[in-house]
Amino acid sequence: MAKGLYDKAIHAVRYFLLRRLPTCKQMAPVMSESLERRLTLRERAALKLHLWVCVWCVWYLENLRTMREALRARGAREEGAADVDSAVKLSDEARERIRRALAR
Amino acid sequence: MATSQVASTNPAADPSLWLERHGDYLYRYALFRLRDGSAAEDAVQETLLAALQAYRDFAGRGSERTWLTGILKHKIVDHFRRASRQKPASQLGEESFEHPELFRDEGQWVEHWRPERAPVDWKADPARLCEQTEFWEVFRECLSPLPERVASAFLLREVDGLDSAEICEVFQITTNNLWVMLHRARAHLRRCLELNWFRPGLLKR
């Protein structure tokens, strides 16, 4: 019984927050900027509350982080001179052209 | 004596072998960032020519490939700088990359995600993604509709980890411009990858 009441209260709070907080569309640029700079206290609070009630935005932010990490991983591999995408090669014509330019 | 020592401690430092040993690697590196085959070929050529001239400075210190990559990096940034000076960016239609159609446009939940188009849990491991050639093919295609400047700024930021000040200087933009561009690039790529890589089954929606 108490459990049921508690759930109802949580639900009401979440509903209230979702209605009052900035919308998902407004949060999207903020989530992107959270990867670029330290958000203001106000922005951090709004984002935290929004993420508490909106799992879609949790995934949105998570997706952005996954993209960043995959790209950073690629950058790091190339930095370490490892081959990525080794199927891509200079064409014979380009190779020949560069060879001639270097010989000049 | 000094010369032969260099040659013997670092037998790799031989300009005549650069193209053969590192040509494809440098080309791939440039192509991913410039997204244009002939611009990438030019960057490789410029890099090797510059390397030839600066050869004595290198003198076998460190890895030859790392040294060449360092030169290539500058050539790529130079390319972006030239390009942004030559054609000033137009802002027309760039908002469409924020995909407003993913949000409800009316009712009580206006501007919240449409449930059937909302983000999903990718359950992805970035390290594994990085190793999948097919992922990078899809990524390249998703990147292609973005305005050149937006895609270039995004790659400099995410792949090479340049800081905002450097990127703003290259493209002659303000930090706020940059944040808007990065947001658009991310919003578009996220949606495109979700449809075409993470859950192709939902393409029809």
C-alpha cells in the first residue's frame, strides 16, 4: 500500500518536472555543449532533472558520447600510426603523379 | 661519419621509400578528414614535398611515419583555412540537420521526442566500432550531406581533439557558432547512424 503511494508520488513528480522543465528539443543543444564546456549551475541542474525523468534523452547523450569515443579511438589509432580502413589506397595514377613531383 | 651514423641507427629514414611505405597510410588519414579524393592526394604530395625539404631537421629522430603525419596534419588544417576563406559559409537550411521532425509539433508534449522516433539504447562498444570497416563506410555516408565546414569542424574536434580556440581560428567563427555547428553535426550523425547502423530494421518509419 505504502509502496503504491510512493510510486504514485514519484510518477506525479516526474510528470510535473517533464511539464515544467525545458523540452527535449531545448535540451539537445545543451547536451552537445556539455561535451564542450562546463555547463552553468542552472544548466547542470536542469539537465540532471531532465535526465532523471526522460530516458530518451539519457540515450541521446549516451549516443553522443559513443560517437565521440569511437572517433577519438580512431584518431588515437592513427596517431599511433596503425592502419585503419586498409582497403583504401592511393590510385596508381596519383602515386605516379606524386612520384614525378618528388623527383623534380 | 655523422651521416652514416644516422643512416645506421635509423635505416628507415630514406625519402625515396616514403611514398611506398607511407603513401597509402597518409592518403587514408587525409581522405577521412578531407572527404575528397583529389584534395587528399594533393595533401599527400604537399606533405612529402615539404618533408623532403625539412629532411635534415628530422635526421632520424623518432618514427618516420609520426613525423610525416605531423606535417600532413598542418597541410589538412591549411586546406580548411584556405577553403573557408575562399567561400564564406551560407547558413541556409542548416537547421534541418537538427531534425525537428523527431519532436512532436503540437499538443501537451510539444517539443518532446516522438516515441516512435526517439533515441534508442545503442548498446555499442566504441572500441569495437572503431575496428569495423563497414561502420566507417556508413559513417562517411552519414557525414556527406553536412555542409563542408560543419563536417570539417566536427572531425577536427572529435577525431583530432583540437580545442575550440584553434578550430574557431581556422574557420574564422565565434565559439557560439562552433557550438551550434557541432550540435548540428552530432544531431544529424546520431540520427543517421541510428537508422543505418544501429537499427536498420526501423528505417521505414
